[in-house]
Amino acid sequence: MESNHSMNSSPGPTRFHRHHGSNIVLCQERVTATRSTSFANALTFSEKPLAAGELFIIEIEENETGWSGNMRIGLTQMNPNKGFPLPMYALPDLVSMGPSWLYAITKTHNNVYSSVRREAPNAEELLTRRRGSDPALQAELDDPDQNNEENNGVPDDLALQELFSYRRKPIVLQREGSLVRTPRGLIQLKALIPSIIKSREYDLLATDIGSRIGVMYVPTSENKADMHFIINGEDQGPCARDIPYQASPLYAVVDVYGSTKKVRVIQLNEVESLQSMCRDVILRSIRLSGVSNLPLPKLLKDYLLFSL
């Protein structure tokens, strides 16, 4: 039987791939990516394809004023090992080249991290509080041209409506005290939340320095999967559906675009559970569509189907 590449884990440190945009400089053994000049030609990829349920998390370490727009993140089945010519932008260029699912991270994203409340206050409320004391932010918000970004060819206002509806959809990350349960095991919550706190009452927008943003995919059927965003420790729910994850390996993509200047890969030190390892072994021998016929309790079948 054909092996299921999507279920294979990726041991070792998580790094960026050697194939990257011409304006990207990789440092610290390819853990950090900095855009050296301009605002484009800054595509980066994960070194290895992601396994189902595996998190790829980056932290914004530096921003640069004078540019509109911010980083884009998502998944692609364009294999960086083939060294294909890279476009200037992830959106819409990479998407038009081959199967890719990418979105722009925006200041008005629905999740904000509060260092005091440890929750997600309304982003619009925080922007209103900040715009009076931040002329650059006010100019960007007041300029409709600067906010007319596109996501997979969808106008920004429609894309934002999709972003705001994420929280009505299923999430797969569950907090358990100081830990977070993922489809592959447990990780420390502190690995997902911002490490930077400028004051006791400082709130982080998704595009701020210190913000941690990640992507993962979770199978929903034998051949399809959902892509999830994780922003500052919160699973935003599915942002893309029906990804044909069996067709080809999925790599994480980060476009260090616009105001985003430097990002760093977060090492999660994920401890894969025995349950997850057993599931991998089972799913290498049987298709997801055959799980329902196994002589197992419903709870175990749900786990095999990534429903827990």
C-alpha cells in the first residue's frame, strides 16, 4: 500500500527552507528570516512538509514603518526542494502558480492578546484606543488604498468577514492548564503566547512585534483537510477547507511582506503522545474512509478521524 506522507512526523529543529526570496536573509541556523530591503521578494517555506496536526509557529521580531500590509501565511503544495522560480508576492502570485492556501494577517484580525486579561478583546476596540496615539496607524486605517489587500484573490473586506466568522467554527486546540492539547500531543501554552510584554496593560495586535502566528492542517475526510490559524495561543478555527492533503506534501509558507520585517520560528518541543503515534501507525495501514468499519468504540474512531 502507498505510504501516507501526510502522517509522517518531522523530527529535529524546525527551520526555514534554503529556497527563499531574494530579499530574505536567514540567520541562527535558518531559524530567523529577515527581509533585507524593499517590501517584496520575501517568500520563505518550512524546511520540511508538515504532518497532519503539526503546528508551524513564527513570532514577529521586527516591523518596519513606511510600508502598507503585513505578512502572509498559509500552506502550499509547491515543493521548495525543486527550486522553482519564486514570485515577488505570495498573494496572488504563488496562489496562481500552484495549489496554495494563503491569507494576509491584518491589524483588524479578530484576535488580540491581552497581557492582563489573557483573553481576546475586540480588535476594533483596541484599534480605536490606539489610533489617537499612533499617527502611522491612524493614517493606515484612514487610507482605503492601503487596506485594499487581497487574500487568495478575494477582496479584503470579504476576507475579513471570513476571518471574523472563524470563531463560530470548530477548533482543535484545547487548553489544559499550562498545556495545550494538539492533534499530535501536548505542548506548553507559553510556546504559543507572546513573549514580549511592554507594560502590564499592553495589548498585542496580531501584527505587533511579539505576536505569535501559526498554521496547521487537520484531515476531515480521506482526502480533504482544513487549514487552521493559531494566533497568540488561540485556535481561530478553519480558514480554508477541502485541501487535498493526500495529493502532495504541504509546506508552511510565510511571506515576510510589507510592514513585517523579521520573523523567527518557534521551537515547540512538542511531546507526541502514544495515542498520536498509534494513530499514525493505524492510518498508514487503513484509509480514513475505512475507520468507521473498525470494531472500535466511537470515541476511538473519533480520535482516529481527528475529531477529538
